[in-house]
Amino acid sequence: SHFDDYETYMSAGSAGELGRRRGLEQLGFWRKILAHPSYDAFWQDQAVDKLLAARPLHVPVMIVHSFWDQEDIYGAIAVYQAIEPKDTNNDKVFLVMGPWYHGQSIEDGGTLGALKFNSNTALYFRQKILRPFLAQYLKEGAPRAEIAPVSAYETGTDTWRHLPAWPAGCASGCTVQPTPLYLAAGLKLRFDQPKANDATFEEYVSDPAKPVPFRARPIQPVGYYDAGLTWPQWLVDDQREASGRPDVVVFVSEVLTAPVKISGQPIVNLIASTSGTDADWVVKLIDVYPDEVAGQPEMGGYQLMVSADIFRGRYRESLETAKAIAPNKPLPYRFALPTANHVFLPGHRLMVQVQSSWFPLYDRNPQKFVPNIFWAKPEDYQKAVHRVYHAPNSASFIELPLVTTP
């Protein structure tokens, strides 16, 4: 029988205490992590994207990114952004983005969790993109690889797109226009701004004693399919598990009559308050499937996470310096979500979920400001009332990288 990691982490309380119980303090790196909870010089000086940006580009590079990378959804795109400006002829830096978990590009790419693709996407990558690239530079007499600077799988339509740059939207003629998708009164999502007489906020109680699990319990330990574990697919889990909770606020659009395509990083602009002095904000952009899906009845009503992340409120002003939050004051929180290349199809709906814990993927915020959350004491954890605002002068929205065609 399998124990529940949710219970394991809850019983320890804090990350520091969990490490102490497991004897991790004998590891020098663990001690350094505990000593540097903020993005200070210790972390900045070893950030690979910054190190690469400071060096010249000498060799051709192919960067492979997985849209549902459960272990490093940041790295590949950050490296691309760091070195692409050095590729003045657009022929040395190649970016590939697939509908995969971490490392699935070398596995079977026909499915991911409940998602079934119309081809083996990973095999296509290896045969049509990777092999010609390696042959050109490593095999004598091999032909020039006819591959685009960017090969981006388009989720939603199940199509490979071959692009001149990223984000580009399409091969030619498209523009990517940052477009606000507003969290609106009545738990709606709309592309028009809130109106003056609308309700001004949604409210929920965030209780660290009952944090929102990041997936359905029991929470399995981190591990791969060969060990019978489903950790690789959690980013495509059905989010209905969360949307039924009272401490998760859910905003939904009307049923789409035309496709909505995004290419790039959605940017969260959240106006929120807490009755405490610290808070975490988890924001998820979700594709809600129609109630009935032909040929795949198990996908009826499915809530697929397209892009999501967590932001620790104490870093609202600076990732380097933690600062207490003024209680009961609506404040702006602006942060980027992971890169997406997705089409929300007609008949689907857009959804945004907002919550304040994602446990135990991330440690709980005590919701009372303490110098180092890794060492928060049991008495530091307190309930707080959180509000998400959607008034004209304090509108919360996600800036979507919306693709428009002429």
C-alpha cells in the first residue's frame, strides 16, 4: 500500500523541519538552500541563462522544451532567450517545443496522461528534426538540414508549426498581440473591462491547515512510470479536483464560437489582498473541454491546465528582498506564466483558477510574515481571508499572447 506524501509533508510542517527529520542537514547544498530562500547573489551568480548570455555563441545549438515539463519548465526557454540574440543570421540557434513531460522527447510521444495526440510526436521530432540536425554537423557528407529555426507543436489542434522565430504565431503574416483577459464579476472571464456597477471582488479563506493539493490525493512520491508512478503527467491532470474547493476561485468564459490561439508567455496581473502579512498566489490558465468529446468520452468537461505558476507575495516588489504585505490592502502582483502554444477550440471555454497553496509541490505560506519560511514554526501558520479584485480601477487580468491573423 502507498502512503500519502500530503500527510508526510504536513506532519513535518516546514521544509526545514522535513529536511531535519530526513537528515538532509549533513548535505552542504541543503544547508545553502535553507540559508538562501530569496533570489540573492548566491543564486544570481550561478544562473545558467545569465552565464550563457555573457558568452559568445560558438557552435550550433538545439534547445528542446516540453510544454508540460514537471521538473524544469523554465530552463529551455530562458536559455533560448539568452542566446538567440547572438544568432545574427538565424541559423545557429534552434528551438523545439513539444507536448511532453520532462525528457519525453526521447520516449513515446503519442500520449501524455489523458491526452492522446494524432501521431507519435516524439518520434517525429527525432526523425524529422533532431536526426537531420545532428547529421549536418556531425556526419561527413550529410546534406544541410532543412529545419526551421523554431519547431513548435500547437496543442489543441495537434499540429507542428515551423516558424522563423519565437514567439511568431505562424510562419508569416501573424502578429502576437498582448490582450487582457479579465477576471470579471459573476466568476466570468471576458475580453472587455469590468463595469462600474459590477461586484468588486471575490473572497475565499486560505487555511494552511488544509492546503490545496497540487493533484488528487493520495500524493505519490516523485518518480517515473517504470516505478508505477504518474509524476510525469501531473501537469495535465484534470483540474476539476481543485475547482470544486471553496478555497479555489474559478472564473470561466462563455463557450467559444471561434478559436483563440496563444503563442508565448501569459502574464498575470492580479490585484489581490490578504488579511495576513504574507500570501502565495497560484494562477492557472485552463482549457475546458466540451461536455461531450466525440471518440474520447473520458475527456468530456476535462479541465486541462495550459499554463500555471505560483508567486510568493513577499517578493511582490523584489525577488531578492522579502517584504511583509500590508494587510487588507489591494496590491498588484505581476508575474509570467510558462510558455504556451495552444489553441482553445470552438465549443471549449477558457478558465482561470486562483488559489493560495499548491501542496506539497510548494511549501505552505504561513500567511504571517516570517524572515525565512523554511523555518516557520507551527504557531506561525494562520488562516487568512484573501480577495481577488475585478473593479474598473483595480482589474485583475491575464495578458494573453493572442495570435491575430490579417
